[in-house]
Amino acid sequence: MSKTPDNFLRPPEEEITSDDDLFVKLEYSCIKYYLDDSCEKLHKNHGPAVIYNNGSIEYWRQGQLHNISGPAIETSRGKKVYYLYGRRLTHENWLLFKHKYSLDKDPENSVIRVHENYGDTES
């Protein structure tokens, strides 16, 4: 995986499967959606990839905690934790990076392309 100027690991630019192709694992305390049949990479394009019985949810994309549209973790008690590409951020930093890289433009792919020579970013 390559990195952005702010050290965000970004997913490879391969085609991501639709949510219909995901592997679902029902556990005692939760339901989880996986990208692979070996159940190693949590992933879901639309909605949370982990839903706990107590109401807590987690958003995962290609094995990393990640959510452009809100907190990546929401607990049943109302705590919200923000992540982009597996990196934990404060709410203010999450808003800053989301705006800086124009992640709202294409939340489906949300890949940041970095120019190798100058570190200039393109969306």
C-alpha cells in the first residue's frame, strides 16, 4: 500500500466487490461482513461491517477502520470514534482531512492519488 503526504495508508486501486459478494459471519455477539472467504478482511461499502447485539457498529473498508460520512465506531452508549484509512483522528482532524482531500466528492472509491514527485494530491 502506498501512503499520502499525511501518512494515510490507502487501499490498492483494484476493483472492490459489491456488498452482494461479501462473506457474512454470524457470531454470538455480532454479525460481520468480510471481503474474503477466510474471514480476514472486514469490509462493507454501504453501512457498517460489524453490527453488535448491543447496538454498537463499526465501519470497515478493506480491513481498515474507515468512514468518510461519519464516525467509524459508534458505541451503544453514544461514543463516536473517527477513522480514515485505519488512522484514528479527532473529530476536528477528521473534518480537516476530509475537506483537504475532497473525500466527499467520491465516497464510493475514496482513493487519494498522490503525485510521486511533488506530493501534490488529486482526487
